[in-house]
Amino acid sequence: MLLGMPSFSIIIATYNDWKELEGCLDSLTLQIDGPDFEVVVVDDGSYESAPEVILERIRGLTSRLVTQMHAGISAARNHGIRISRGSTLLFVDADCRLQPGCLAALSATVVASPQQNYFQLRLVGDCGRLVGKTEHLRLITLQKQLLESDGRIRYLNTAGFAVRRAAVAVESGLFDESAIRAEDTLLLANLIERSELPFFVPDAIVRHDVCLSLSDCLRKDIRSAWVEGATYARIKSRGINVRMGHRDRLKLLVSMWQTSRLSSIGRLACLCLILRQSSSRTTSLVYRLLHHRVGAPRSKAASVKGIL
């Protein structure tokens, strides 16, 4: 057991996804050459208690499992922040897998970059399945396009995001608990206002495993785009534009097509991704039409997570 403050606290909010969490915890056991860390799993009121296989994994790590009444992923992460001890907080999702050497690479960057408080890890997909290929293509093209010349990135995804504890108001938390979805987009908007974009860590790799079928992904994309509409409206009312412009969207599409054509990902994955993104985009536009409000003046721009 760690008696003092560990270098990292890995905070995982979970809700009815114990099966996915098992793989995430297994990936943490492979971080053998990295810094010392603790794992904080916050169960956001799942229907069923953690199965024995999860409890076994937790016993094999320096970790703890806490349960709260269902209050949303932002509240769960904030709860994890309050009970954590690490000097750097790392947020990952239950369906994410830290690749070997991930924590070691992140730790080296945190130590070598004392002027940076926020860190975006490199996200990839599982190319063993069609849906995984679409996720991989989406992630790598987004990160490539949104990376700035100074090493910071106009992107924030809590599937792999770290922050120094000293930069967080621990009691009030890091995430806005009123945001049902797109809470990381709202956090990015806050960082844009403060000119504190996350620093990109390309050697700290997290794989996002999507276990859904293509049809289930489409349904989830549509549902998410609708629920996220309220958060995007709040951001726009503050004069911050987090939506990708037409020119940048076209550039991204061209990049995705070229990448799929020149790699093993394949054009089919690109076409499926375009279908997914088009569904999300259409849903977002419908939401905006039905909830039309006068927006604030446009300000700094950033793009997150997808072609929105």
C-alpha cells in the first residue's frame, strides 16, 4: 500500500459497465515501469453491485471502489477528485485501455513540463473491428488536425486527460455537474477562456474500445448529439465557438479519406464514420433549430470530439 501521496490518481467513473471496466483495470496492471499510482473507481449508482471479478482486480491494485447515488459522470469524477491523493489526476473511461508505457510517458512529460497544468493523452481505437476502425480514424485525424505548433492541442477528451492537482479546486471539483453530456467540451471552453489549452502527450497512448455494433453506435451518436445540445448552447452564450467551421470540416473529411485509403483502416470504415458523423451533425442542427436562441458574439474557436 502507498502510505504517502502517489504520483498519479487514476479516476474512473463507471455506470453499469462492469464488463468494460475489467479490461481497463487489467491494462493498469501492465504499467509496471511507470510511476506509483492509485486507482479510484466511482460507481455512479449502477443497477448491480460490482461483481467479484472486479473486486478481485481492485484488490490486486492500490485502489478503492466507492459508490454514490446516481448523479452523472461529472459528479462521479468530482467525487473521485475529492477522495484521491495523487499529485496528478488522470481521467479515463471504463472502456479505455492504457497501452504499455502510457503512465511512464505521461509522467516524464509532466515532470519535464512544469509550466503545463493540463495534458491530453493520445487516443486511438481498436482496429480489430469495423466500428473500432471508425473510432481510430476519427481520433487520429482529429488529433492531427487540432495539434498546434507549440505542442498544445485544441482538443479535450476525458477518455485520457490529466491535470495537476494544484490546478484544481478540489472541493468544488473540475467538472460542471449541471452538464449531462459534453462536460469535457465545457471544460475545454473554460480552458480556452484562460488560454490554457491541454499539452499533447503523443507517447502516452490510450485505446478506446467501442464494443457496440454499427447500428448501436448510430443510435448512441444521435442520442448523445441531442443531449449535448444544451451544453453547446451554454458555451455559445458565453461567446465561445467550439464548433468546427465548414472549411475545417471539409479539411478533416479529406484527411480521413486519405488516411483510410493509404492505411489498413480501409475506405469502408471511412464511409461508416461519415455516416456516424452525419447523423450526429443532423441531430445537432435539428436541436439548434428547435431550441433557437440569440447567440453571443463569436470568440476563440476550438473543435472537440467530432465533426459537429
